[in-house]
Amino acid sequence: MDPRIAEHAKIIVEWSAEIKKGDRVVIRASPAAQDLVVALNREIARVGAHPITIFDIEDASRAYIDAASEETLGRLPEHVKALYESCDAMIAIRSPLNTRAMAGADSKKMVLLSKTMRPLSNITLSKRWTLTVHPCNALAQQANMSLDEYRDFVYGATLLDWKEESKMMYVLKEHLERHSDIRFIGPETDLYAKTEGRIWIASDGKHNLPSGEVFTAPVEDTVGGKIYFDIPFLQRGKVIQGVRLTFEKGEVVDFSAEKEQDTLKSIIETDEGSRRLGEMAIGTNRGIKQYTLNMLFDEKIGDTIHCALGNAYKECNGRNESAVHVDMIKSMKEGEVIAGDEVIYSKGKYLWEM
Amino acid sequence: MDPRIAEHAKIIVEWSAEIKKGDRVVIRASPAAQDLVVALNREIARVGAHPITIFDIEDASRAYIDAASEETLGRLPEHVKALYESCDAMIAIRSPLNTRAMAGADSKKMVLLSKTMRPLSNITLSKRWTLTVHPCNALAQQANMSLDEYRDFVYGATLLDWKEESKMMYVLKEHLERHSDIRFIGPETDLYAKTEGRIWIASDGKHNLPSGEVFTAPVEDTVGGKIYFDIPFLQRGKVIQGVRLTFEKGEVVDFSAEKEQDTLKSIIETDEGSRRLGEMAIGTNRGIKQYTLNMLFDEKIGDTIHCALGNAYKECNGRNESAVHVDMIKSMKEGEVIAGDEVIYSKGKYLWEM
């Protein structure tokens, strides 16, 4: 087995999910993640904990949704709830066989199922939980890479010294929380927001692995100015590119996209909250050197910032509510991040590098 | 998808596990059983029930056992127990990637783990449960076949009219239970036992799919005579062949094997109960025309009988206890089964065919 898989498993167990003796662990994995499941079983055994693995197959979920009635999809599976409630930690491995298996599913049924399953998500959020990726052909294909290239990409982003990364992210958090506003400056960009009373969260590989971002929810009606997102992103099966947004009093008042502007329009017009920013964030993972149309990686690229239209995180004290949360990324090698009177980031350098 | 997979799923859901609206179902499957898991999801959705699939990977179990301490292996995973307790039906699919993955595992640890997990087996036995097979390369290899041949073999044995099969098996059961003894006669064979107070069970595709046997536990100290088992079988990684056993007052007093006699000896000498028969049975599945070294199929071959040394089934009122239960099969095309004064089977014909 690729020794990087064992190293990945060790980071998940020891750093991310902090599995300890006696822990009852639920792993969710697809058949493509088999090698990581084997490595996790070894690591979990070493610390004296107890794993069970739930088999995620997109085609099985698709067959279930296609054949189930709305009555069936509206019923919470109590045995799954019992499993979730009685576990201590959950490890979800994203490693699809086919990223587009749900594309043709009935969207009304999808929304209903996701609503039915919300109590399970809430139970997950109340435990130690980690979402990670195991390199597979479907994700390599989406990233425009061979599987071997994609493995190098994933492990380059994931097998970091997370204790060190965490220290740097907490320095950023501490400096950002000294101030009550944030400003992103760069080519075609000058975006400003108040952050008073909001919490900056250092995402240091506990819930997302890889991670590497420090994020907050801006005060909703204080976002103003304009921003140009130069990194493409995938939404609703479309690659949206070159997004320009202008904000006044927290709301998008003008927008354009170089590609898929209609999709951007439909996102912005989803509901009241989708016209506002739910997140502003700084990416810090320099192990990620290119975008791959997978937000788990792209929003963490080192020397970038990102903003999300839509729902805000309650942990940040965010209040914006929306059915969507759409991240958009901007490279900052030519830009600056300023909080109050302090330069947090400038043209390729974080504050401790200046 | 091979239409036989959908047909298999339909039989499992409707006949074997009798899944109905609202049922909470646990499926256990390996990555090789993916297509059947997809088909089962569709069938289970159709009847309005709720599946969750547990991922069985031999290499993961092996890694876990190798790395776990005895303390860890001795602890029952309470979250798995919670899942099992709150389900209505369990469907286990045998479809290994490698039938020999556990061969090198520490046998002391294996025994300990199996003891720890016994409460889970007992929970399973208290629910509706079905064990079936999905054709895969590992089982095809063990059966000395290509995967395509093996698919034909498995579906030939499995996609039967189980309602009709069941009727025939219940006729056998009814006739066998009219009498208080059983006798297997054939080349080098004349074996006799009392069956007073014992129950004959018709295995008609509910718990095992495929199935096709009617079995009981003989009165322990009444087994006498000799028998020649001409069909090879796999035990402890060895193919044992041409077993001859002689019984007096229920105990093996003489034995030989044409191949692997030492392995046979070690089985017989396991404990007190392993010198006695725990099962005597008649195979009835004419969809199975050859042995494949997989007991789930071999013991059900039509026109055969089989006996097991060791542990008896409590459901038959059997009392013999042993750590082993080793089935051995004899073809009966030249033989007879007689109960009391009635010929149950004779040279290729069951009683209703004579």
C-alpha cells in the first residue's frame, strides 16, 4: 500500500478526529476508498477504538431515491439515528465512483431527503467529525488529472504538519479578532465589511482534512465595494468563471460572469439571503498550488481569499440565512488583506512573513 | 446491469427477508457486491423500507485484528449493537475480494473476537435475516471457474421458484417427522440414527439463499454404522477428500481420508462434541449441479445427503455441543434414504418422484 495512505490515516485518527481508547467510530466510505478504510482500521485498532464502516455508493443512493415514494423519503431511518447517537466520532471519506451520479435525480425528492436527514447531520455536528478525501479516478477526472497526479495533489495538501499549520492559523485569527473590520484589496477589487462581534475560525484540519482557512461571517449589511473572483468554481454542474460582484449595504447590486452568468444569476436570486455574503475567508494551505473544481481543496489554496454568497455559520455568530452557500475564490498574489490598521497579508506574504 | 441481479434482489426482499413498508434494514456487503447493493436499494425503496449498508472488507478486518490488543478485541462495540438492536431485518451478502485474507491472522485473537461479537450474532438471529452470495472473482477462483461461469452457477442455484421449492421441502419434512429414525444407504455406506423428539427443518431460502436442504440433529448416542463422503470439502484452508467414518453409540470409532487425513483427525479430536454428529440432512437444490468448495452451495446440491461433525442446532432440539460444525457431503444417485419403513429418496428420486 502507498505509505501515504497510512500517514493520512494516522493524521485523521490522531489529529483530526482525536480518536482515543474505547471510542465508537463511524466511518462513511465508498468502494473507491477501500485502502484508506483498511489503513483507518489499523490506526483505530492501535488506539483501542471501535470502527464500523457505512458503505456509500452513489448509484445505490440514486436507485433508492428514484424508486422511493415521498412518504418513504420523509421517514427518518431510526436504526441509522441509533447508530449515530451512540457513536463518539464520525469520519466521512469523499471518494466517489462518479461525481455526477445524482445529476438526473428528481430535485424535489433530493430536497425532501436532505430535510428528512437533517437530524442525522445535527447529530454528526454534535460529535467529533472529520471530512476527508481519498484520491480516486472520479475526482481526478473532475480535476483534469491522471489518478497518479491527483494522488500527489491530495497528499501534497493533506500530509502537512498540522500542529505547525494550526499555530499559524491561530496567529491570523488572533490578529483578525483585534480589529472590527476586514478589507480585501487587489486587481478590480476593494471589498470592505464590519466584523464586530463576529468570530474568526481557524480551520486547522479537525473537521476538514485537508484544511487551511481562517473564516468569519461579516456583519450582514456592512459589506460594500467590488470584487473580482479569478478562480473558476463548480456549481449545479456548471463551471462558473470570472465573477464580478458589487455590493452596497450588504447586498449584491451588480454582477457579471465571464462564463455561466445565468447560473450565477440563479444562485444570487435563490432567496433573500443569497444576495448577501455569509462568509469571508483567507486560504492558507500552500500545499495546494492549483484549483481542481473541488471546493474542499480550492477554498484553502494558499495566498487566496474567498467569499460565500448565502448561508452564514452560526459558530461565527453569522446571521445570514439562505438555502445556498456558494464559495468564490480570488488569488491574492497581487492583493492585500487589511484589518483595521493592520496589514494581515500582502502580495504573497502573511503577516509573519513580512 | 445483468437482469439476474435485479431478480436476485427481488427474491431477497420479497421472499427471503420479507421486507415490508417501514422496515429498518441492515445490509452487510463487500465492495465486490456493489451491483447487488444498488439493486437491493431499489427493491427496498419500492416496498417503502429503509436500508443502511455496512462495508465488509476482509483486509480491514485483518488490519483491525492484527493491530488491536486483546483488551480492545474483548470490548463489544456498543454503537454496532445499537444499530443491530434497532433494525428489523439483516441481509448479509457474501462476496469476498479474497477468501484467504484471514488465513494468517492470530487464531487466539480470532476466537476472542468471535466470542466478543456473539451478542451481535444473537441479535441477528432474533430478527429476520438472510445470508446470500453475489458472484465475484474470489469465489469463482475458489470454485475453479471463470467469473462468467460462476455467475451462471450462482443464479442457476438461486433464481428458483422458492414457493414451489418450499412446498417440496415441507413434504419431505412432514414425511421425515412421521418416523423416529433415519438411515442413509449407498456404496460403502449404511448409517443409522434415531431422530425421536428432533425437528426436521426445511431450509427454503429464508435464511440461506440459495438454500435447499431438510436437516435435523440426530439423537447423539444413537448414530451407528459407516459412511463414505465422496464430495471434497474445504476446512482450515485444506481440501479434504474421500472421508470414511465408522460410528458406534454415536462416536467416531474409525476414520480415514483419501486426502488431508491429518486435518480430518484434528477436526475429530477438537473436543468431546466433535466426535459426534450434530446434523444429518438431505440436499434438494437441483439448480446446483456440482460442488464448488463453498458449503453454502455444496450442502444443498440436489440428490445428496450430508452430515456434520460437531455442534448441533438448538432449533432441531439438538444437544451436541462443539467448537466445530464440519459438513461432509455424499452424492446419492446410487443411494437411498429410509425413515422408519418409508423410502424417502431412492437412486435419483425423491418420494414424490417414485
